[in-house]
Amino acid sequence: MDRQFFKTSLCLLVLLLMVAGGCQKDNTEDPGNANSTTAKKLHVVATISMITDIVKNIGQDRIDVTGIVGEGIDPHLYKPTAGDVERLKDADIIFYNGLHLEAKIIGAVFDKMPAETKPVAVTAGTLRSQLRTTSEFQGGYDPHVWHDVSLWMMAAERIRDTLAQADPNNAEYYHSNAKNYLAVLKTLHGDLQNLAAQIPAQRRVLVTTHDAFGYFGRAYGFEVRGLQGLNTETEVGVADVRELAAFIIENRIPAMFVETSTPSQGIKAVQAAVRAKGFEVEIGGGLFADAMGAPGTPEGTYIGLMRHNVDTIVKALRSELAYRRQ
């Protein structure tokens, strides 16, 4: 009887060890277990750096994110490399601006994406009535939405909802991060309005390399003039330079601005044309129009980019020299 009891106990012990081992294996290898160190993270690819920054703020350590268009690069002209194509093909989610900003990326890659890859336009949640219309882009809308913080908050909400749907085990985490980030963006929007208000309304004229700041002008009360149109593929002619120079002289504009991701020769040609007519216009500084600054710098974040831009504009247009010229 003791021998039979020993055999039965041994069998039960082995069975318990097998069950315990199976449970431990399930806990460490289940990709749905959010607390597991080996849980599979979403692999996310973003096109422009302003989108990459939102994704990092909302996804944080629960995702792997790669940006395609880096600092100082014009997304209008960017053509994807072979490495970009592979990264896009391997992604679970691709976040892109939409509104035909990344036309060369989309045209070269999106038709070749695996069925399981999900491309998401972050502007798709923006009401069309809130978009600036234009004939320069195929879709008929100005794609530079991020220059109005209140509209870019909608992009953040779309990214939040997409991540939560794709990774429901971490949905609460994404919503919590997004709530904090959106609160910071709301404060930023108010700060930019207050800073812009330091310049009298009649002096709020923003002259830049290309017409990327239309949403900024509408949100913060500036008239915007660009040497080029919305799309930097547009050629700048002598007539464009003369027309902008005449506008600057007529309106006594004290400063204009170059952009970090586009050549400055055009703006310098306008400055020379203005000088030839006996008037001086300063170059008030560089603005981040279509790309952020270097990683690790304040301008290497979306919030830092927007603060840099408005600080640069306000400083140039509020200077003592600017007031003397009005």
C-alpha cells in the first residue's frame, strides 16, 4: 500500500510540474501579455519628423518607431531609399501626413505594401472645412497642418486611437500618454497666440521661402507671403522675386525668413532686389517649415520647433529697427 501511495504521489508531482512549466511559458511568450519582457511591440514607421515625435510621445516604450524623413530634409522632394522601402514593408503601422505631402514616398511604396500593413493618414480625422484649399496639390488641400497646434492635436488623437486599436492590451497606456501630451499642446497653442499678440496686428506680416505657414498665419494672426508656392517643386522665376520685393518695399516689411529645409538663394535674391530699390530688409532668422531640428536639440521636438518659430518671428518683427521702419 505504501508503494502504491508513493507511485501515485510521484505521478501527481510530475503532473504539477508540467502544468506549472506550461503556465510559466505562456506568461513569458504570449505577445498579448503587456507585462511580459518578451511581449511583441508594435513596429511603427512614420514619414515626417513631426509625426514621428507624436508617435514617440504617445507610444513611448510600448512600441518601436522609425522615422523616414529626418532633420533638414524637404518631404515634398524626398525619394525613399531601398532601406526605407524595406522598413515600410516590415511595419505594422505606417503613419503619414496625407494630403499628398509625401507624394514620392506614397507613389513608390504604398502599392507594394503587404496586406497586413496598415497605412494611416494622420490628417484623415481633420474636418475638411478646417483645411486650407489650394490648386497646387492633387488633393486640393494645403498639407502643412502641423503649423496650427490646434489642428495637430487632432493628428495626435488619431495616432492614439490607432495604437489603442492595434494593441488593445496597452490601450489605457496610450490614452494616458495622449491625455498628458494633448494638455501640453493645448497650453502651447495658447502661448503662441499670446506671443503673436505682442506684435501689433498691422505689423504681423510673415515673408518666407515658400508658402508653408498658411495654417500658422490663420491660427496666430499673420498675413503670410511665400516666395514659392505650397510645393517646393515649383520653380522660382525673376517675376516672383520682383513681385515679392515690390510687396516688401510697399509695406515697409522689416524682416523676412529663410527655412531650414529649403535653399536660401531665393530669399537672398529678394533681399538684393529690395536693396537695389533703396530699401533694406533683414533676414530675421531660420524657421522650421517642413522638418524638425537635430535630435537632442529643443527644435528636435515638435513643441520646441513651434516655440522656436514664434520666438524667432516675434523677435525680428518687434525689434527696434522693425518699429523704425514702419
